[in-house]
Amino acid sequence: MAGEPVATSAAPVQPGAVLLRPPTNPVDRRAVGWWTVNLLIGFAVPVVVLVVLGLLITPARFWLFTPAVVIAFAGLAAVLALPRWWFRVHRWEVTDTAVYTRTGRFWQEWRVAPLSRIQTVDTRRGPLEQRFGLATVVVTTASAKGAVTMPGLARDVAEEIAERLTVTTQAIPGDAT
């Protein structure tokens, strides 16, 4: 009947329990430029190699220029669309109980790492990330799925998260396994 309470068999939520919920923080806006440059490099290298080979090997010019053009058009489409798409779908959050990440639109991946399971916290900054003032935080747990990563964070935010997680996880008893 309408309006009657529905009985559930779910156990009550324990205080401090980790709940699966969408993370709220977007990556830094500069991540769009970082991803764009990464894609440009990734597509430009094979195009340049094919064009140079096509210029040097005259009989194979058609067979080298054709894939170069196809790769260039695919790369252009990827460069124009993917970084903006990724910006809209990458989310992260650090709470007092867990680290949350979400990526993907069609094939979504949500990762939750309870603070009690964190083993190491690292920051990673490649040359392009440094140029854009960004960093990636890598939270390692005993999970077979691997580390939880938060790419495209502002450098100071990444450093603050790493410091906060390190201090917080040190205060949690246990061996994180």
C-alpha cells in the first residue's frame, strides 16, 4: 500500500563506515591543456615519422602518406573532444574515512580506498605536468585492482592531499592489509 514503510534487510550503517557515493571535486582546469598536449604528442610522432619516411621513400609514398592522414584526422578529433570530455567525468574527493575517484562516462569506474587500507601515498609530476603546474596523487592499497590515482590536480592541492593522507593514515591503527 502507498505510504506504508518498506521493510529492508540491510544492516544499519555503522558510524565511520565508508559509503559509495559520487566524488565531488573536478580535476584542475589546466588538466585539459595537459591532456591536449599529451594527445598531440601521441598522435604527432607517428604522423611525422610516416611523412618523413614518405618523403624519403618515393615508391612507398602513397602507402605512408595515407595512414599519416588517417592518423592526423583521428588525432585531431581526439584532441578536440577527449580532454574536455575527461574534464567533465573525472572526479575525486578525500574525506575523513576514504579516498573516492570516478572516471568514465560509458564505462564508469568508481574507486573507494578506505583510509585504514592505504599503504602509501605518492605524488607524481612528469615534465608536462610540471609545465602545467599539475600533479598526480597515487594512493596504494592492498587491492588487486591497483592504486587509486587522482590525475590533473593543482600541484599545491596534490601536496596538501598527500600530506593530509600521510598524517591521517599514520594515526589509524593496523597494518593497512
